[in-house]
Amino acid sequence: MPTAGAIICSPAQRRPSPSLDPENTKLPLLHQQQQQPQHVQQQQAEAHQTMLIEDEVYGVIEVPSHIREIVEHPIFQRLKHVHQLGLLPWCLDKEANHKRYDHCLGAYRSAQDHLRAIERNSHYEPKLPDWCRQAVEIAALLHDVGHGPMSHAWELVNPQFDHEENAMACVDIIFNDALNQELVSLRDDGSGRGVQLIKALIIGCSDSLSFPMMGHNYIFDIVHNRRCGLDVDKWDYLRRDNKRLKILSSAEMNFDDVFLQARISPDGQRIEYRYQDYHRIYRLFEARFRLHVAAYQCPITCALDAIFVNAVQRLAPELLNIRSEDPDWLQLHDDHILQLMEMDPASRYIKEPQRIVEVSGDDCSGSNIIRVHRNIPGPWDAMQSGAFAFFGNERKKRTFNPWLSSTIIDRCYKLE
């Protein structure tokens, strides 16, 4: 199955992008040019280029020129070499090999859809300033730009590594290199308020801002919703991951209206959801829970994670200190780590996961034994921990049976 990133355009308009992978070429969609010297046409095209990226969830994602500059930055291109689901493609489903690059583009498009929907549904005044809208979209695009190799597995390798904290430095690097005037304005206008807001939206906290949001605090529920967990990050990765994993049916994934029918609260402080979508909110948390049980925290996946962690800590502890501001960061991705492990005995378990054999708890001792223990909260537990705001007719709130409870996984594996 193809990954996101195919560009729709005329072959005569091809221009290589500064990608880490020379085979992945960006093909800009240019406006028709009048008869002018070729170098003049090229300069004009650079200023107005729109890129159309073919995506397996959305079909096509339109990328304007200022977003294109971010997408083509080497920091963002690196995400083409970081698996969204870590080591899962090797041990569970080889089709689930999509990358963080795909998810970040999907979150960008989801943020656009969500923002347009809440504005349409609420007709809230005052209008969101354009620079705030750009900050929301860019925060969604860059929310995972700081991930290490194999995504969340790298945070198991190094518990001191935080991909969101690392993303803050990535944002600074990208904007320090900015040439597009819209990006320059976000960086320089108002003492850098645009970049400040992007960073705050990524971590989901407005405390770091040096200015008030003036009735627009609701945008902090879009990218990283700390209040109740309903955000475009989840909206995209649940749809994107399940499209590859094929664990849940379309009916079980029917929660789009949670985002498309929401509105801005009358005071502009948060996003409110319809009472009649209450059951769909549960459905979203149920989908997340079932993907955790069947894939994200599947016992064999966790066992392979443990092998990966041990191997990296043993083979290359110096890599644990690399962050996005270091020159070596661009090369610190999945391909590099797998190549590093190539000559180590641990690599056999990535190539042949069938050598990781489940054994009974009575045999769960020895140097070649891995014990996996996980407690995965049920969807109702996760939903109850959030602070939701609702609107509409409460009598339209549908009842449902929260039959799924927390799941404890306790397995032992022998390395043969």
C-alpha cells in the first residue's frame, strides 16, 4: 500500500525537493505562466507554488507555498524515515508501515477541517485572526516533528527523551531558516507571537504565552486537547492506523461528527460537543482502546520493543543524547538504527519475530525470557477522566453499554 507523499502535477514542472530520500521528489503544481524567460518563470513560481499531496485518508491534501516550505525542510522530511507505529510492521502487520510524515500531514488537514467546522457551527465572534489560524494549522503539522527513531519506542530507549519538548527546538530551526514571508511574519511580528503560539499549541498549554488570547482559548482544544483528549491528533491517527491494520469496521470508526458538529463555546474558552454525539465520543475512545489492545500494546509488539530497547542501549548509548539541534539529528532515524543493529544477534528477532515464542508463566525466568506486563485503561475509564463540555438538547444524549473494561496483559516470551 502506498504511503502519503505523491505529488500531482505536470511532469514538465518537476523540481527536486531537499529531501533525505532522493527518490521522493516533490512535484509542484504551478500556475500557468506567460511567455517569459525560464529563470523568471521559476522565480515567480517559487513565490506562488501550491503542492497537492496524494494521501490515503483524504485523497488529496492541498499545501500552500508557506506550508510547502515547512514540508520540504530537512527536519520535516526526516519523518519519512520514522515509522508511525514503530516496530509493529515487523512483528504484527507489514502493511502498517506508514510514517510520521503521513500522520503529520493528515493532522494538518484535520485541523483545517475541524476549525472550519466549529466556525461554521457556532458563528462565533470575534473572528479568529489569520496569524492564529496559521499557527493552529502549523502546530498540527509539526506536533510530532520531534519524534525519535521508531516513534514512541525511542522514549522507551531513553525515558529522558520527550518528543514534544524536542519538537520545540525543531520549530525554532524551521522558522530560523524561513524565507516565505508568511513564515517570517509568524517569527518576527509581535515579538514572535506566531511561533510562541505554535509551540504552546503543540504542548497544549497557554501558560507559556506572553500575550492573552482575547477570547480564542478554544484553539487549545484542537491540536493537543488536555481537557478531554478529543483533538485532531487522535482523529487522524485512529483513522490512518486502522486503515492499515483493518481491525475495526467503518461502523466502529463512525465518530467524525464529534469533530464536524462541534462548536465554539459562547465565551470562546473551549470547544463544545453535541449531546447527541455522546455515544460517538465513547466510540472514539473504544476504537483507541481496541487498537491499543490489538496493536499498539499487543504483547508481541511490546516484547520486540524490549529487545529493541536493550539492543540500542547496549550498542550505541551515545545516540541517546542527540536532540534536534544536533547536526546528527537528521540521520537519527529508523534506517540508521536498523543498519546499526544489522550485525548484532538482536537483529534476528526483528527479521524473524517468530523466534519470539510465548511460554507459560511457570517458565518466566532466565536471561532469554521477556515478560510483558501492561494495564490498558478501558474506554469508559479514559472518557471519564476528561472534562467535556456539551451543548444542545440533553435528551438527545444516547445511552450505551460501556462493556469494555481495563485489560491487563501479562505474558512471557522466550527468545529462541
